Amino acid sequence: MEIKCPNCGSRFSLPDQLAKPGVKLRCSVCKTVFTYEPEVPLAEQGPLPDMPIKKKLPLLKIALALVLVLACAGGGWWYYTSKGAAKQQNEQDIAKQVELLTMRNVRQYYVDNEKVGKVFVVEGRVVNEFPQPKELITIEAAIYDKDKKPLAVKKQLGGVQLSLFQLQVLSEKEMESFLNNKVEILTNNTNVMRGGEVPFMVLFYAPPKSVAEFGVRIVDARDVSDQAASGPVYSPASAPAALVIGGSEQSK
């Protein structure tokens, strides 16, 4: 007779004369001692208990439930499809808004700050090549490791740059306050005529030692007429745009 160890599942043969209920057996593989209990054949287990009979739902209720499920599924598909199409359209609109904006004098360097330690600086200037004036130009900068994995990404409205002395002595809060000063932004980043330039600076505080390169791109800009109609807006858009510049580390 074939016996199965309840612990490790090993199977071995046991003479029929020894295969008695309650006999103690030891597994030759895992050494587990267990009591042999013969399996009761299905025919000897007695009749199955009566199961309650469920009444079938009326055909009308089934049809209504099916219609409801289909309606919910169709509504969800329409919502996500519409949302995806709107996002794609928004990204295309922003790409058109920045396609003739270029960057020059883009560079990066480290500064030793008295309060926060190392500061990774990305700075440059945006040039308006559109025939019409632009304003509220927004930059997105990122730092990457040697495998081009992003370590940090940050957006910043253009219009303000800090001096080397400010980068060395100001706190993180003070530097961010300067970079987001509304008066400076409205002075240097509004009504930028064709050929006009907007300075920008993005700061990464206490960056990881694994930084190997950086990237910077323009992610938003407004037409002067559109912005004048809707009022000043200081938060940058989240959709990506087309212009990208990469570089390697420098020190200062």
C-alpha cells in the first residue's frame, strides 16, 4: 500500500498487513512520526447533504443588471478617452507656445553654501524668436545619474538670477524667495519682445553625489494678449515641451 508523509509529501510502500488504522509510522526522508489513517473511499462517505436550491432571477432583472454594467463600462471608457485626448491636446498647444523659444549660455556648477552645503546651480537665458511678445516663461531642470535615471526634477519661472555671493550665504528659504519674487518676475519675464531675453536659474540643494549630468527645457510660455485677458498666473504648467539641453558637471 502506498503511504504519503503529511509533512514532506514523500511517498513510500507499506505492506498491507502493517497498514492498520492508528499505527505509528516514521518518514524515512524528513523523520516525521505520524499516525496512519486510511482514506475512506468516496462511496463509503455517505450521501452528500442537501444543498439549498437558489431561485433563478427573473429574466427582466438579469437584463437590467447587464444594461447597467455595460453603461458603467461605456461611461468609464468615455471618461478616460476624453481625459487622454484633452491631455494630448494640451501638450500640443504648449509645444506650439514654446517652439520658437531658444536657450543660450546654459551652464551648471556647484556652489558651497554656508547653511545648506552643496548647491547645484543651472542657469542660462531664454531668447524669444516669436514675432509676438511672450511672458511668464517657465523652465524645467533635472539632474541625472550615470545611467540617465532622474534624481530630481524642478520647475522655475524665469526672470531672476542670484549672485555668487547670495548663493554662498543665503538660506534655502531666502534663495527660493528671491527666485520667486513676483516683482522681479513681472519686470523681467513679461512683454518679452522678439529678440528679448529672460534670465533663469534653478537650484538643487544638497544634491546626491551620483549626479552625472543635467537637462533643462522650456515647458511653458504665454502670449501677452492671452495673459493680459486672464490676469497674472505664477504657477508653471505641468506638460512637457520640446526644447532640451544636456550637459556634464562643472565646478565653481
